[in-house]
Amino acid sequence: MSAVTELFEKPRYDNGAIKKKEYISFLPYSTTKYEPNNLIRIPAHTDSILVQPSESYVVIRGRLSKRSHKVGSDNVYAHLSTNAFAHLFDSIALYLNNKKIDSVKNVGITSTLLGCVKLANKDVGESAFGFIEAGSLITDDGHFCVSYPLRNLMGFADTYHKPIVCSNLVLELVRARSNDAFYRITKSTTQSRRRRAAEDVSAEIIGGGGSVDMDVGGGGGEVQSVRTKRDATIPDLKLEIEQIHWSLPKITLHDTAKIAVMKKLSTASQITMSFRTFNYFELKLPDNSTKTLWHITSVPLNEQPNWIILGLQEERVQPTDKDHGTFDQCDLRSLQVFVNQTPFPTNRCELEWSTNSIAEAYNSYLRFKAEYYEEDIEVGAGIRSGPLMSYAKWKSSPIYVVRLSDDFGEIAGRTSANLSVQLEAHRGFPNATYVYAILVQDRVVDYNAVSKIVYTE
């Protein structure tokens, strides 16, 4: 009966609390210094508005040199690495009212490890940040403009989705010491050129970033020698960053919602933010060693560790034909994580590459995305919504995920817990092997939107 009586009523549209959302670009203090080792600080004076860092982007605009360069009878090619543009930065940090609340070291390795485990094919297939197909973002004359989501670089932006109220933000980036990790070098003779082209078209690699084949010589055919004693004829890739800015969404509320927010701030202006952080650690393994126990860090009680993500990589020394954004098997036989004396997993992860006895490790990789985002695991997910790495790709570039206990307080004791990783090789780790570890932890930060005071535990 109610449907009949409401027949002549005017429709009501629920537009929600948000009236408008628009992106504002914030520029660094200095808009000319984007060279290696430079510090880039981007202030966002937002103390009178609402902004949402979780949906913000770091926009990088620049230019590479031309497509190919001939040295003698060889062609020299530069291929962009997996997640190439993240490798341009050594660290990134976010400040709230002059207080650092989150930071990431070795942005390239950290975001690559995390991207491979928490992104799906649909997240990167048509993206504008070039996690895989970076070459498609570059024009024929070398120009590029990359829009990199902050959520793929920092834990705060990835896991805290609420707006920041009436506060000032600063995004701080430090350029990498060199552009070496941005690309890899290959050479091909006249006889092998056709075969190489066919391989580039058909190759299926999680890394590679697409074949860009940039001219690594300067304009007019001048060759710039790379800083190495091994081969002075291999040129260096010329990369110029012309501009970096932070594109941050500004939220405008409807009047009723705005009044409600202001009333709330006047009575209880302290806001609690709970999010996850990505802490980076690395270790160079002893050459030809077969077993290593690595004490990573001591974890305080108020920053519970949830996962540890591991990747091994043989040293990439420029010039190299190996992708800086992929990882290696490195003859790994087993791994196990210890929180104090408690092992994770209980039965250590055993790996036998020659017989494909690696299913347990691959299943741990598959489970991470659903557990991290607290989603239901998609059974029979399609290619686009499925994991970024297939079984074959994961085997060629393995990344290991270890889920830690939710009962961290009971395991840790009164103050903190020691976190260690035990690694074992079949015959011995190759020379100059590095192991990278990303510890995913909980963090809580409070801030007062009126006094601008930030409280970190």
C-alpha cells in the first residue's frame, strides 16, 4: 500500500556528505632540482580544507634519450626495469604538521615486492604508472608523464582511507644515487637482431617493463660512458626529470555535513589514525654460505608485525642485462621466520626447484592479497582479477610471504620481540646475493586538528 501512496511524491536523491572532489597540484619548494641524491619536499598547505592522501598521485614528467645507438657492429639497447619509475627514488616520507608519520626506504625494491603480492593484473594492465608496461608510457621522442598512486608507495596511503582534516602535509622524496636501477642494458649483433626482436615480442616476464630500446648515447651520436671498468663502450641512459608534483584530492562537503564536522572538532578534536607501515631491511649474504640466521630487528609491542615479505637477488652491477625489479632463486632450499623462539611457519618452508616442490610457498603468495585487504579469496578468478604472477612467473622471480601470529603480545613478552630469518641453500648462495625483507606492521597515530599536535606512540 505504501508504494501506491508514494506514487505522486517527488524523487529524493541522496548525494551523500561530499559535494565535490577535485584534484589540486602541489609543487616542490624547488622546481628545478631533480638530480640524483636531491631532496624534494612538496608542501601541501591544507589546514583549512579536507584532503584524501589515499587517492593522491605523484606525477613525474620528463624525457629519455632516443631509441637505439650503434657501437661498432652491435646495437645497444636499454630496457626499462619492472616498476622502473619507483626505482628513481631512494626514500619517501609523509609529514603531518611537521611530524613524520610514515616513511619507506629503497622505494624501488619495497614497492616492487609489495606490488607483486598485493596487486592484480587489472590494477596494472592499463595503469599510468608503468609497473610492468613502462615502455608504453614513453613517446617516440622520449617524453613521459607518469601518475604514480601514493597508495602503491606507502602503507599510510594504502590502508588509511579517511580524509585529513585541517592539517598541513609535506611529502618528502629523495632521489636515488643513480639511475642504474631504472633500466638494463643488452647488446645485439646484426645476426641476432631479428631473433632478439622476436623474443621481445613473445617474452612473458613479470618484469621487463616493456622493451623501450632507448638511445643511450647523447644527441648527435656522442657516447656517454657508464661508470664501470668492465666495458667503457657501453653507454649510460640519459634521463631528465622536468617536473614532479603531488596531485591531492580536495573534498568539499555539503553544508550539513560541514557543520557536523565542525561541531565534532570543537568538542573532540583528537583524531586517531590506524594504518600499516612497510619497513625495509636488507642483508648481503656471505658468499657461498649454505646457512644464515639473520637478526632483522626488535619489534615494539605497539607496532604488531603482520607479515614479512622476502626476496633474494643476485647483485645488479651496471651495466647489467638483469632486471632490478625481478628476483632470483639463489639456490634457496628453505626459510623460516622466528619471533623470539617461535617459528613461522611452524614447519619450515622447503623448496626443491628441480622437482617443482614449491607449491606451499606459491600458495602463501596467493593468499596474501585476500588476507591483507580482508577480502574473500576468489576461487577461479579470471586473468584480470587474478594474481599478478602466474605459477611460472613466480618460479622465475620468487617472492616469499610469511604470515605472523595475531597473538604477538603473548609471544613478544613485556617490551619487544626479536625478529629473525633463517635461510638455507642447497649448495651455497651465489656470490654477492642480497636478501630483502619488508615487514608489514600496524601503527597508530593521533592528531589534534585544532592545536595541530601529532601524537605517535
